[in-house]
Amino acid sequence: RKEVEQDPGPFNVPEGATVAFNCTYSNSASQSFFWYRQDCRKEPKLLMSVYSSGNEDGRFTAQLNRASQYISLLIRDSKLSDSATYLCVVNSGGSYIPTFGRGTSLIVHP
Amino acid sequence: DAGVTQSPTHLIKTRGQQVTLRCSPISGHKSVSWYQQVLGQGPQFIFQYYEKEERGRGNFPDRFSARQFPNYSSELNVNALLLGDSALYLCASSLEGVNEQFFGPGTRLTVL
């Protein structure tokens, strides 16, 4: 089993839709979690951190489920500009080796 | 404030050559990490440096080396280039450790 797994997609949704991605991790000692957004041929940009209590930023909500070892990203009211690849990152406790998932591709169409 | 900068933006080398990539972190950030990203995959961690000391090393061969300078800028060196080293090399800076990281635009390396 890979350390961090994401469904590569693509997720094809119409504008205004709600879409959710999951990211599973294998190391139960993982301590910090993030979502990044990457546009085609650009660098990843930090979207949000994922806290135990969850995190919401406008149309974006991130959740952590430690029991089932996954994090999620929910996007409400999708915009065309949300089209991108969404990468999850997991940092294991005591290690300085962050592990990225391969990313989930989102395509929002008119 | 300037973000993370990397140079060069593009590079073409042939097999067996050596390459040096450069990164300047955001002002005030003391940690720099290097990643390799091939098409269709997420970034793979290569190194992390903090206060000029190596704090983490990913699963890459010894042909890959790096260092961090007193001004917190960093270099990544790759010796004896292979075709499989062709990738986007990303540098990320953070205040400390592997918390929120901010990426530079990357260096696209092509090995022929």
C-alpha cells in the first residue's frame, strides 16, 4: 500500500457543483496534513492546512479522520477557476520527509 | 515580498553531465526543501535543510546532493545525469520544518 493515495480522477463537474476528494495515508503516526493546488505546469500552492477540528476557508472545507486515516477536501459552488490538480501532503511524526499524493485532477465545465 | 526564486528556469543536459540548481527562500524562512516532480505524479521529497544542516533525505541515490548557505539559499547538485532525471525540480521554503511550505516556480531539467 502506498503511503499516501489519491484518486487521480479526473473529476468532471459543472459550475456550481459540490465536489469532494479523499486522500488516504498509511502511517498512523502522521501528524500534519495539507492540501495544495497545482495548475498545469506551475508550482504547487498551499490551499489549506488540515486540523483535527477541521478547517474551513470560504468555499473550501478540509477534514481529518484519524480513525480511518484519511483527509478530505470539499469544494462548494465550484468555479471554472477551481480547475486544477489537488495534492494532499502528509508529514509523519518525528520525520522531516513530507509525502505528497499523486494528486486529483478537477475539471469544472460551464 | 518576493517569493521563492529558482534558477535557471529551464536546462538541457546530456547523460553523464552534472547540474547545479539554485534556490532563494522567502526572506525570514530558514528551511529549504527540494522535490522532484515527474509528469502525472506528485512531488517526491529529495532533501530538507534547516539552518544549514540536512534534516531529511528522501529515497534518492548519492548522485543527488545539496547544501544550504549562511543566507539560507540552497543548491541542489546532480551528478552523472540519467535520462530518468528529467523532471521539474521544485524548491520550497518554510519558516521551520515541514509545516506550511511555499514553492518556487521550479527548474525544468531535460536530460538527452
